[in-house]
Amino acid sequence: MTQLKGKKEYKKQTIYKNSSLQESKYADILSEFFAYSVELKRMAEISPEAEKQHALKFLNSLNCTSNAWSKISANDIWDYVRVEFQGLKTSSMGRYVTLLRNFF
């Protein structure tokens, strides 16, 4: 189980709906991100679930470990968004940038 600073505990099996996410090397941090979004930001579970999938895709594209996250630059994020979401309107791209900003 994960816990977010004294807040409600969430069981991993209820958080993860996608087995590839559950088996990801980023499972723990994504679980905390989900708990933060649901408990502190009071978001409905469906939005943080989708955000976890997008954050996982971004993290997998970088293929880095948590101790290297401080080396991720704005250019890394911009390059990912520009390539991954090239067919979207700028406003839609902005939603993904906001998601990534909230993750970090």
C-alpha cells in the first residue's frame, strides 16, 4: 500500500487498471501522483488515471531513473510534446505540458 503523508491509504490493485502500468519501474511514483491528484487536488479518479498513463509514456520515452530526474530539462519536455503531439492544437498540447508540470 502507498500512503501520502497521513492521508487515506490506497491499495495498488485498486489504483492500477492497466497491468503494464502496475509492472512499470515507475509504479510507485505514479501511485503517489495518483493519490496526490485524488486526495489533495480532489480530482475524480478517471482524470488522474489518464494522467498516469500519459506520465508513464513520457517517463518511458526518457528511460531514466528517479535519481536522474533532476537532469530533465524544459527542452526534454518540449521535444517530447512537440513530437508526440504534433497533430494537436496548441491548447491541447498545453494540457499535456500542465500534466507534466504537475507531475514534477
